[in-house]
Amino acid sequence: MTPGDQEETQPLLRLPGGSSAPRGRRVFLAAFAAALGPLSFGFALGYSSPAIPSLRRAASPALRLDDAAASWFGAIVTLGAAAGGVLGGWLVDRAGRKLSLLLCAVPFVAGFTVITAAQNVWMLLGGRLLTGLACGIASLVAPVYISEIAYPEVRGLLGSCVQLMVVIGILLAYLAGWVLKWRWLAVLGCVPPSFMLLLMCCMPETPRYLLTQHKRQEAVAAMQFLWGSEQGWEEPPVGAENEGFHLAQLRRPGVYKPFIIGISLMAFQQLSGINAVMFYAETIFEEAKFKDSSLASVIVGIIQVLFTAVAALVMDRAGRRLLLALSGVVMVFSTSAFGAYFKLTQGGPSNSSHVDLLAPVSMEPTSGSVGLAWLAVGSMCLFIAGFAMGWGPIPWLLMSEIFPLHVKGVATGVCVLTNWFMAFLVTKEFSSLMEVLRPYGAFWLAAAFCIFSVLFTLACVPETKGKTLEQITAHFEGRWQPLPVSGCPS
């Protein structure tokens, strides 16, 4: 970067001192349109839960899933999403935020269409891979789009709606699976991305991206659409914010610090034990003597939606750090209780296989074992509520906030790749881990990771509530001291 470029590189969008925040309502409509991508992503994730039992009983041998195929039917989405994260990181810088969201609707619709028309297992897996690719793009682009159109006072609320729409999509798939066969469920999966395609055609590109492309008039028009007026906003000239990413930039604090934070948050999210808890949900409800154990999925989905909605409402008041720390503490206690439950009900180590690990303690549970199962149900609900309040939505929100514009595509792509690759590893290797450590050992290991996540949050994660994206970037670069905000760590 030349000295001239440095002089021109200033905060893109900021409020002048003492002015109040803009209150345009169309920013909420634009955020909703973008969040239909995460809704589609959640539906694709939840689709396997009701579809796999039906496909195991499929009349056609070519469509019938055995254990190995069922495992891949659930897990291949994460591989597609990892590839989608890389592709999304490339697209978001070159095609723009809006066009990237429009393009991700194509593999969503194509994937569900292939599943609907499937004649064999390979078509089913191909359709799931396509929807996974779209999930990866949507999980990257939607948070970036929303964070760049939102003003600081509502960025936490709107950014948290990404995870809220994901869990709503999962719950929708569970509920629809009760009344629809797997082919019609795939048809329903085409609806949210199609609706997103229509709505996003009417939404503007983000002003920040337009300014990096030196399209000032279009950026002003986008501000007028989103915030009602560009009056009261400073619009400084933009220089080399789109200079692109080079490895040499990793020596800069403004780049390597957010990189470390973003990648670590994504890794800790997947190592928290969320997959282990979801894996055992129906088994826990069965041992608590629920007549319909499939109800467990719906109950879990409702808890996720309610507490993610609460997190979204308090995000801009409580702040990111506080919610992450509290969420981690809740998960430490709940995963520890889970481990204690399995220790008490399954005893010490043995040479039993993983199939035995999932077997109930006895065919006729005693009142004591039922009581312990209810303890596990309470621990599970507490864990899911804690995860939904912090470690569910906040890593995605912070990912969209902490990176400077000129590395945002590559950096968010690496974060999304890390998240989905870790999800794939945890999903595929969880059975092997339990064979080695036993279930109680696996949950206590998750508790240890939750402890590390709390310590990492307190030591390394800055508070971003109430700050513009440019102030956050300047803070990492050491060019700006945090403004005093009541209740925020300095």
C-alpha cells in the first residue's frame, strides 16, 4: 500500500460525533431477505433427521439406505459446506455480497430437485452434496451482508438472526417431516431459497462493498434505501480497501489477530459437545420414558429457537463477550452433568462395542434409572439453551464483524471451512471417540473444551457492541482506543 493509499483509506461509513443512529426500516427487510439463506441452510441440515428413517424403509432397493449410506447421507452435507465456504470466500469479494446470495439459491434448488427425482442412492448423495455447497456459501455470505448493511445499534440483533433462522429451518424440517414423505419434504426445501431469490433481487448491494468498488452514487442510493437518508452520515473517499489478500498481510495485527480469534471461535463451537448432545437426544428421551422419542427432536428445536431469539434481543445490550462467557459456563456444568449421568448408568470401562454404548441400561428401567434419565434430560435442555444463547450465534456474528474489508472474503472463507471441517470430523469420529473414552469420558472432554473456550473469550475476544466495523478494524490495528461504552470491557 502506498502512502497515498494510506491517506485515502478511512472509515467507510460512520456517524458524526453526537448524531443519533439512522432508523430506516428497510434494513430489516433486507436482513430478512438475506436470512432466508440461513433458513434454507437449516432446513437442509434438519432434512436428514426425518428422511433417513423413511429411506431405510424405502420399497426400492436402489433407494434403500444401509448404515454406511445413512451415515454419509447425514455427513456429506458438511463436506459440501466446507467446499462452499471456500467458494463463498472467493465469490463474496469478486461477485459481491448480493450476487453471491442470489447464486447460492441455485445449488439449494438444484440439490433438492435432484433428491426429489432420485432413483438411486448416488442421486440422493449428489443432491445432499449440492445442498451442502449452498449451505457453505449461505453461512458465509449472509452474516457478511447483514453486518455491512446494519448500523451498530442493531447489528447484534440482525446478525444473531442468522443463527435464529438456521434453527427455525431445522425445526421446520422436523415438523414437516411428520406429515410429508421424503420426496415432498425435498420439494418444500426448494421454497425458502426461491423466495430468497425473489426478495434479494429487490435489495441493494451493501454500501461498504459498493464504496470499495468506487461506486459512490450507488452506495449513496443503497444508504437511502436501507436507512431512509444519507444525511447525517460521513462518506469519506475510499482508497485501497479492495487491495486483496496476500500472505504478507498476516504479519499485521489488524489481520492476524482477527484470524486467530475467528478460527478459534469456530473450532471451539464444534468442540463444545453440541453434536454429542444432539446425537444422544432421542436415547435420553427414551430412557426418560417418553412414548414418542421422535418428539425429542422437536423439543430440542423449540428450545434452540426460543433461546436464540432471546440472545438476538439482548445481544446489543449485554454484549458479545458476556454472552459467550455465560454460555460457556452453562455448557461446562451441563456437559459435566451429562458425563456423570453416563458414568452412573453405564459403569466403568469395558470392551463393548459402540452399539452397546447406545443400549439402554435395562429393558425394564427402575425408578432410579428413570430419575437419572430425567436428570440427563434437564442437563441436555440446559446445554442447548446455553449454546443457543452464546456459542450458537456469536461466532458467526463476530466472524462478520472483526475482519477488515480487504481480507474479509478470504478470512471468512477460512473460518467457514474450519467450522464445517471440524463438524465433519466430530460427526464422523464421535463413535470412535466414545469407544476409546466411553460416553462419560467424551462428555467430560467436551466440558474441558468449554472451559478453554471461556478462558479464551475472557483473554482474547474484544467487545464489539455499539462500534462501527471500521472502529473494530482500527482497534485491532492499534489506531484507535475503544470508546467507553457502559457495561463493556475496555
